[in-house]
Amino acid sequence: MDSIDNIKRVGVIGAGTMGQGIAQIAAMAGFKTVLFDIEKAALEKAIKSIEKNLEKGIEKGKVTQEQKDTALANLSTTVDIDEVKADFIIEAIVEDLAVKQKVFAQLERINSDRTILASNTSSIPITQIGAGLENPERFVGMHFFNPAHIMKLVEVISGAATDQKVAQVTKVLAEKLGKVAVMAKDSPGFIVNRVARHFYVEGLKVLEEGVADVETIDTLMQSLGFKMGPFQLMDLIGVDTNFSVTTSMFNSFYQDAKFRPSRIQQQKVDAGHHGRKSGKGFYNYE
Ligand code: NAI
């Protein structure tokens, strides 16, 4: 698949916070899109949320009824990974190296060796995920931002083995999905998450030390012009996902203290307070 013209069918693995938005824009851009998750309930929730997003788009005059109908007609769902046969597959499941490697090995087995495999990982080096593959040259990082159907930026990350033609096709695909693609080097957290990590880590430290509460920290950061404070943002991202990203970066940078995960955040994760998606996080959404 060295040319964008050969990409007709897109697979999206994981129908959570990110997978649903990615599937939406792929279907809207005219690709036959198959969305896979191990949980049937996650797929049902994803379709509802895509329908809601498209409806909102119509209300705002940004999406036409025809675009909505085409997008929904292009979209299918499955809980059977063997049905995910596509020209370009984007993975958006838990931020865990071993789980991702297992899923990619399965995808590689059932797909042609021309299929491009991409990960939406926030922090795990692409070279590491690709190391377990038979064709790591066809594996690339394609990092969207949340909400994926709205945020314009996509980081395209080449691992040590990634074929540059594959990276180029990924960039063009991102553009076809209405995004601005930036080529990033393979390093833990890439560009945005590495710089932004301190926004969360330092916010959590200020909270842990009792310097200020959640609302005060968020309000002050917003008053400086940030769209959201760190706790509002963690609730949007998913407190569990954000915690996994920090933990992954802490380990990748040889336990560098500046990336140390917070106990307060660990507790939220243990309690199932994962943010907006679970109804409760640093704030209550119930
Ligand atoms: P999420 O927790 O909202 O959703 C993950 C989905 O994957 C769930 O529906 C779960 O059932 C499914 N899943 C878990 N294991 C699976 C498996 N083995 N096979 C298939 N499906 C499986 O996670 P989220 O937030 O969408 O994150 C997914 C990936 O995207 C992570 O790598 C994360 O770092 C990255 N990411 C997250 C962003 C965010 O703001 N939440 C932003 C950019 C990237």
C-alpha cells in the first residue's frame, strides 16, 4: 500500500474514547470502515456517540444529512478480530505494550503483507511495538488528539524500521481525514505528550502537597488562557489512560523523577473514577 489510492478499507481497533472518533472521520472521508472491540457494549456506545456527533454537526451546519448517511453506511462493527481485513488499520486500545503487540501479531496474521498497521499510542515507542512484527517496515505511529473528530493535529511517527513510503502514505491519509500531520521522531511521548506531561504531573503534585484544590488549579490555568486545567483535561482524556501514559513515560525514561506517577491518580484509577467516560473522575458527571 505505497499509495493512498490503494487504501479503500480502514480498520479501527478499540472503540473507546479515541477509536470512536477515528472511525467517525474515516467513514466520513469515504473509507469503508470496520470498528472492532472486544466488548460489544463498547461498540454500541461508540455508534451512539458517533450518531450524536454527526447530529450535532448537522445542527451547527458543519455536516449535511447526506454526509451523515454516507458515514453511517460506511461504518460497520465487529467483535471478531478475524473480520478486520483492511488496507490501513489504526489501533486505539489500552496503553500497554504487551497487549498492543499481541493484537498487532493477530492483525498481521490475518491481513495481507501490504496492509499498513498504525498505532495511536500516546507514549510507547513505535520501534518497541513494531519489534514483535514480521513486517515492522509497514508499521507506523499515527497519534490523534482528543476529541479525535475535532482536534486537527496528528503526529506521524516512524519507528527505526518504518518504511518512509509508509510514513508518507500515513501523512496523506491524515490529511484526507481533515488533519494537519506533523512528522515526529520516535521517542517516549513523541512531541506533544512529552511537553504536556508536566502539565498533569505538576498539577497533581500541587494537589498532593495541599497547595491548592482541583477547582482552584483548573480555574487559575484557564484564566491564563489554557482551554482546560490539568484535572478537567485528565477527566476528558480518561484518568486511567492518562495514568498509563505517565507510567509508560516514567519507565521509558529510566524512572526519571520528573515523570513520576501520582498516588492520588493511582487511587482514582483503582476506584474506577476514570473521568467523563465513567461518570466520575476529579469531577462528578453523574
Ligand atoms: P479507552 O479506555 O477509552 O478505550 C479502549 C478500548 O479498547 C475499550 O473500548 C476496550 O474495550 C478496548 N480494548 C481493550 N483491550 C482490547 C483488545 N485487546 N482488543 C480490542 N479492544 C480492546 O482508551 P482510549 O483513551 O481511547 O485510548 C486508546 C489508545 O489511544 C491508548 O493507546 C491511548 O494512549 C491513546 N490515546 C488516547 C488519547 C486520549 O485522550 N484518551 C489521546 C491520544 C491517544
